[in-house]
Amino acid sequence: MAKPVMISVLECDNHIDPDRSKWGGYGPLVSKWLRSNDRLQELAQIRVWDVKNAMDYPEPGDYDVLIITGAPANPEGEEPWLVKLREYIEKEVETASHQRFVGFCFGHQILAMAYGLSVECNDSGSKIKTWDNSIISARRIILAYKVSFFLNAFGRSKRTPNLTLKH
């Protein structure tokens, strides 16, 4: 049997499900989505880390993939959990040998900063955008391609995984 892919999900907020009764929060939601793929069920070990409230992190390098969730927070903020998150990610990016990093929204801003790039606040605030179905379908195809590329980056799969994307 192949060595499992160790996936660490850094949960940076839980405002979408504060009492964790509906989805379990961002981390469990991402974990459930990943586990919905048959190949990942077989090949991945997924652990969620509460980096905002518990300030809990994996040991450096103890993962193959590090996913940073979204959060309604300023990535340049000075709250203790944000400072610790930035320090942790900067160190991990600097010392990573085989690890891969994925950021969703807020998470990609944290990664950008760790790579020395700048991020800026949108003067008009947060944006929520809707698309018609034809664009959503095209976006799903692109997402499926990106996810399959992400999975293939580990040499774990030689073909595109079977993905079910729901709206």
C-alpha cells in the first residue's frame, strides 16, 4: 500500500457555523469535501487544526499538504493568533522540502505574505459575486482541473480523480 498523503487543514475561523451544528466549521467542511473523493479516502490522512482559538499547529514538516482556510480577518492584523499564524507559515514556506501549500481566500493572502508578496485591503470592503450557470459550470471544470493537478503533484494518481462538485 502506498504511503498516505498527510493533509493538515489550518482552520482560521468558524463564523459560518459558530456552534458547529450544521457543517462542523471550515476545517471539517474542507475535510469532508476532500474525503468525498474516493482516491483521497484511500490515500489521505486529514487532520484539522484550530489555529484561531486553540492556536494549535502541526509539527513543522509533519504533513505533505497544508491547507489554510478562509477567515473574515485582516491578514496583516496584530491579534495573537494572526501573528503566530504568519510566523508559522513563513517558517514552513522557508524550510519546506516536499510540502505543498494551498490557501483559500484569507489563506492565500497569508501564503502570499509568507512568499514576500504584498496584500491590500479592498477600499470598498468584501465582495460577493454571483454568476450565471454557464460560468459556474466553466468554473467547476477549472476547479476540477486544478484539484486534479494538485492531487497529481504528489505522484499519487496518474489520471484525473473522479470529482463530484455540488452547488
